[in-house]
Amino acid sequence: MADNDKDDPKSDYAPLFSSYNDEIRPILNKIDKLRHLNLGIQGAIPVVTIVVTGKACSGKSSLIESLVCIRLTSQYYHGTRVPIIICLQNHLKHEPELLLEYNKKTVRIMEENQIIKAIDEATVEIAGKGSRISCMPLTLIVKKKGIPDLTIVDLPGEESLDIAMEYIKPKESIILNVIPESNIPFPCEFISMSQRVDKAGERTLVVVTKCDERLNQHSHTYIAKNLKRFQNHIFVRNRIIKETLNEARIREAMLIESHPLLSKINKSTVGISSLAHRLNKIQLMILSRCLSDILKKITDKLNSSVLELDDLSPNLKSIPDGVIGFLEMAGSFKESLQKILIKGEFDEYTENKKMHGNARLIEMLNKLYDELQTSISFSKKFLVEEIKILEQFDAIRLPYFIPHSAFLCLLKRKVNIISEFPVNFANKVCDYLDTVCVKVLVDHFGNYSGLLPAMRKATRNVVQNIKDRFLERAVELIEMEKITDYTCDPNYIAYLNKLMGNPRDEFLKVMCNHNVNTIDVEGYGRIEVRHLLSVSENMRNQAFDLKMRITAYMNIVMKRIVDSTALQLQFWIQHLVNKEIYAEIMYELIVQYDNIESTPDEPSDMVREKLLGSIGILQISKNVIRKTINGIPVMIN
């Protein structure tokens, strides 16, 4: 993220990452669990590569910037002259790691705002100064917590058809043909090349860039007519150099809503977010095919194990008691969590109040509300803050008019004051959930000392995953409150009228009496007003009205934050208990059979037992993969 975006919290949430983490990463996590088994699936899931093709200055690099929120261009940028391979890698460290590799060199980049300079210097070293194109690539490696394992290739524009073919040919490559709207009608070299390697057009998208320049009905009709076999074209607005990435998104959204043509086009074909969604749909399609191959390997191994068991003893066909016992314990573990965290039952822990889940959760919610109520600190001198804001937004206009921008500025300040509380709440709640889940886990699996460490780690990984998503929603909630002032709650008007009634009349009366130094104001108690006597009457009255409006509205905001947080909490607890933690425990049970292999020298009973265990785990693995494959079409649709 560039320096200009550091003050922008939302710029961290790249469009391509959000749907990837929601849809694709959970599937890959399941596959990673199965890699521990000797199923022959190592390397079966390739890293998808998004290859961006198109002529020079068509907007390829700024398109990549918008997708991944990493700056690649500057005001001195003159186009890509060498293939830039961007390798995104998820890692566990909180600090990002940036490396640039070329000419058998590795350059460590200390800050993200140094990426552009490093790429420019490497390009000059490879291709020289001027406009010469080189086929020698440079690789930018971005290791960062929470980003997808994905490769993006930014290709040179001119004379790069041979270079492009090398990158778009692999079946795990997604092809983005970038065409600036001003070039329509356009030569179809890149389109024709894409058709040769992707005849069905399943992994090809046509992206029409710079749509804010001169998009017209002819352009859209032409694309739809000539690229019908691809059925994949998306219109986007490119970021200009002086814009932050978040500003570019906002202006694109405004363009889509207001443009006479774009506003009428199907929303699934307009905007960076739509492009990110379509890219993830193609990744899901590629992933589905890989999973089908994995399913075939597991099925073959399962059938082979059954035949081997038949040769030993045709009469032994069931999964061993050990596997059945583990399944029963996992089900009992899930049921206990449902009682504690969802149903509010605590018969298993009557004397341990920490395990009375619903009571502890409502305590934390009530404490959150109390903290919000007591956190709003106003300046010691009454109305001084409001007067300063009004002076900043003063303009040539009618008197006694409060600018909406002044209210939003004050609102942002007040919300910033309370922004840490929902985040702290999410941390505290997830720490509590971790404690409860581990306690129940130990009580159910405590007799299996060899199994327990892996199960405890799996449980904490799931809670951490829920925590990350809960925190993301908490941050989003705060950011939404900063940018919009709206409520349909009639209590806002009622409370505002109360504040603007007798208190306002009393305030105006006191301000006319220069001998009175203090006044009682609703919600503030006894306050000092002597310092306001030197302020103009118009400014003073506007400041009072602004304070009363923000006081009434912040009451709504705090209630809304608590209500929304409560709904999010219940949603994530249901998700944790009913879906994720049970599945994770089952995968860990699968992993525990990593070393189950029969050996010729073992007694036949032991061989049978291990074969039965292997068959049971293979059957579970097969069901997991099949269920995952069946769920992918639902996500795609």
C-alpha cells in the first residue's frame, strides 16, 4: 500500500483478496490437511496465474494495482517493458516481506512505497533506458499475512505476442485481455492468441479500461457482438496517478451509478469488484477440476485397500472401533459447544460460571455499551470544538446554516474516539471462545495425550480464523459510521427536539445576560459559558445546534454499533460451532493416520486393523472432497 493510502483503513482490503479468503482459501485449507496423508496429492493444486495482456498504455498496471492494492505506477511511469511476475504468498508473520528477483539477484525492499523505484531500476538494468522491450522477467515476491497464494503477470504491451504465449498457455493461467475503450474497434492479436489456447473461453476475460474517458453505446455493442464466444467482458475505470486506491474505487462507483450507459449495463460486467468476483469464479472452476483428479486418486487407493483387505479376510468389512470412537467423541464435542455457546445450557459445568456461555457473552456486550457511553469526551470548554469546525467550513452563504460537511467532520472525530472499543470487544470475545473451546476439547479428548496437542492447535486455528473475520467486520462497521449519517430511528428526532427545546431556549436566554457565567444543559450538567460571550451570536448558535445534533446522533451510532456487533457475534459463534470447528477436528483425526501402512512382517490381525483404519480415513477423505466439489457450483452461481 502506498504512502497516500496509509491513512485509509479500507485500502488494505483489496477486492481480489476478500472473495478469495471467503470462497477459495477454505477449500485450500481442507486440501492442506489431506496433504499429510499418503494420497499422492502433493502438487495436485497448482498456484493460479493471472496473465494481463494488452497494448502499451492500455491500463494493465493500474488494473493490477486496483485488484491487489499494491502501487506499481507513478507519475513518471512510461509502461511495462519487461514481464513483471508478482508472486503473492500468505505467511504467518505480521510484518510483510518484499523481494525483487532478476538477473540471479535478490533485492530486499524495505517498504511498499519503494516497490515502484525498485521495479524502475531493475527494468533499466534489464532492458536499458528508452522504450526497448525485454523478455527477461523480474519477479516481485510479496509475502503478507492474509493474502492469497496467487501469481499475477504484467506483460509488456508492444511486440509481446511471443512473450505472452509462453505465459497464457498453461491451463492454470487466467487470461485478462486489457483493451482501452478509446481503441475500440481494435486489432484482435491478443484476442486471437487467447482463442488458440483457450478455445472455449472459460479462462479468458476481456477488460475494457478507461471507461470514464469516452464510453459510448457503439463501444458496448461492438464488444458484445465480436467477443460473443468469450461472453466475458468487464468495464472498469482506471485509477489516475494522483488518486489513492480507495479514492479510485469511490469514483468508479460514482461513475457506474451516474453514467448514462454504464448504469444500465448488467452490474456483473462493471467495476473492479465485479472483475475480482469473476476472477475468483474462474479459479473455483480450475480448482474443481483439480479436486476431481484428487478424488479419483483417493477412490483408487480406497478400492485398492478394500481389495487388499479382501485378500486377508473377506469377513472384515467395517471401520475399526477406534475410528468410530473418534467420530463419536467429535460429535459429543460439538454438542457440548452447542449447549454452552448457542443454547445457553450449562448442565455439564454447573459450578464453573466461566463456562456459562450466554451469560458471559451478554456481560461483555453490556460492558461494551457502557464503555461507549462513557467514552465520548467533549472539550472542557463548551462549544469550542464545534466553533473551530464551523470556522473551517465557513463560506459565502446564508447565515445560520450548518454545512453537512461540518457535521460529517465532527462525526468522524467522535467515531474515531470510540473506534477501539468494538475491536477490543472482538478480541476479548474470541479469547473467551478460545478458552471455552479448549476446555471442552480437553474434557472430551483428554485421555488421548498423543492426539490432544494437534487437536488443541486445530481448535485455536479455527478460533483465530473466526477472530480475523470478526475483527474485519468490526473495522468495516466503524468505517461505515464515519462516512454516512443516517437513521430511520424516530428516537433520534424525539431526542433532538428535546435537546433543541428548553435547553436551547435557556442557552439563548443566558447568552443575552452577560452577568451569568454557567448554565445547566441536558446531558452535560453544569457548564461554563463565559468564554462564549466574545463569539458572534450566529456562530455561537450554530455551534450549539451542531453539538445537540451530534449528541443525539451519537446516541444512535453507539446503539447501532452494539446491536450490529451482537448480530455479528451470534453469526460467527453459529459458524464456529456448527461448521468450522467440527470440520477442523475431523481433519485432524484424518491427519493422525498419516503413518498407517501395513508391513509384511506384522501379524495378520495388526495388518487388518491398520487396513480398516486406513479404509475408514480414506472414506472420510473421499466424502470431504466430494462435498467440497459439490459445493463449488453453488459458490460459482
